[in-house]
Amino acid sequence: MSTEPPPRPSFSPIGIGTESRAPFALLPDPVALFEGRATRFRATAEGALAPYLSFLAAVAEAQGRCAGGIAMLDEEAVARSLAHGMPPIDRQGLKHDAGMDVTVRRFLDACGGVVMPEVAEAARAALLADNARRHARIADALEDAVAMEDVAGFVLAAAGVQVHLAGLAAGLPAAKLAPVGDGACPCCGGPPGASLVVARDGAQGARFAVCAACGTEWNVVRVKCTLCGATGGIAYHEIEGSTDGIQAETCDSCGLYVKIMAQERHPELDPVADDVASMALDLKLGETVFRRGGVNPFLAGM
């Protein structure tokens, strides 16, 4: 990492008066989300991380195969949550939800043909056979709390949870979503995994934080901490000489960092797949006072 003061990110300026206002929230298309992520995992599967990234590509493909058929949330319950400024997806309530359990088991079954390390296959079998263990790992994933005694089980359960949450988010009324707090997904209340600066029609140069759990994207002001909302003490760091469009945005106020990805210049970037593939940046930030604030279950235990 360069010892020189990090430059401000070189994102394209927004033409005031010429750009349409970016929508606040963009909901996931679950099948497209996981299929695209699988493609990106495979494209980044190089070097020392190649085996793990290839495994995650197969996991994402399994997610895509079972991403449909998630029942929509009750409309009245959603309306009540929105009226009270709460995320319409209640993570706490999903810990013992039968529908969530069905989705996770369906995902674990879909992974039956996936070539994976022995420890992961053993964890998959244990999750299917042991209801209490599966429910515990689902609860861990919903709390973004890594079970260090069962990392492989946590990763697989979290992947299944992603499928269910993305399905629930896809059925929400995007136009009615509103901010629920700094660093919180407006759909499920989860923290961001990373943020993207995009080049979409009507949102040229806008930044969206991305929930690694449900896949929802929400508009966040630039040069502002995506976690605590601070506007001062923000800096950007990258691997010296890197041209991948990925930086770590650090905040002096909360002492955390979240990766920011220039999708406008590198449209292939995926906030989950490229977060894992750019782990070298995390290792460099590990030498500083800043701690990782972005959540990505596929980096558990690494």
C-alpha cells in the first residue's frame, strides 16, 4: 500500500441539472443476481484464491437454481413497518421461520453436485441432518455473527439465507422504501457489504451501498461514511499500482472501512465476488488502525 496520502477517488463528476435523480432503492432480481455473481466468481478465479473462488462460483450457481418461488411478505405487515420507519424484512422474526428453513434446505440440496472441500461437504451433510445446527447457523447468518467453531456451516447457511432474503426483497414496493438509519439496508436492516459508483441511465455517477444479504442497493451520498454517516475524515486507499477500480473507504469517526467499487469504469464488478477477489486490499488494511466494516459471509474465517 502506498505511504503517500491517498488521493480522492477519480469518479466522473455529475452534471448538475443534466442528470435525473437516482432512485433511492433498487431491488434485486434474484436469479440474475446469482447467475451474474457466479460468472464473476469464475472470471476472478486466478492465483492463490482460484480454488475458493471457483467453489463460490458453484455455490452462486446453486443459489441461482433455487432463487425462485419465495413467498412474498404480508402486505399489511410491510405497510406497518414502512409507516414506522422500520425495515420490512424482519431478520429477528426469520430466525425460526419455516419458509426460511425450507429455502436453506433447498439450497443445501442444490449443492449436492458441487465439488467442495471435505470440510464443506461434511458441514453441508451436518446442516441437512441436524435441525438444531441448521437453525443455529441460520440465526448466526441473520445476525452477521460468524460461528468460528463451524465456519463452513456458517458460510453455507449464509448462502441459503441470501437466497431467501433476496427473494423477499424482490417482492417489496421499491418506490415506498425509505432510509432506516445510517449503514442499514432499507429492506432488511443489514449493513452494506460494499458500495458501487454506477453509470446507469438516470444515475450516472451515483453511489449505491449494497446489502450482501438481500442484494438490495440504496443510494448513498458520496464522500460520506456508508456506516456511520460521517462526512469528515474520509479517505481512500488502494493497492499501489492497481487498476481494478476497487478502493477501501476509511472513516476516522468510526474507525471502519467499506470497499467502494467504480462500476462506472468497470461494469463487470460485483460487490460480493470482487470483495472476495480483492482480499489483498483487506490484508493491507489489516496493517492499519482501521477495521473492516463491510459484511461478506464468504470472507468468514479468512
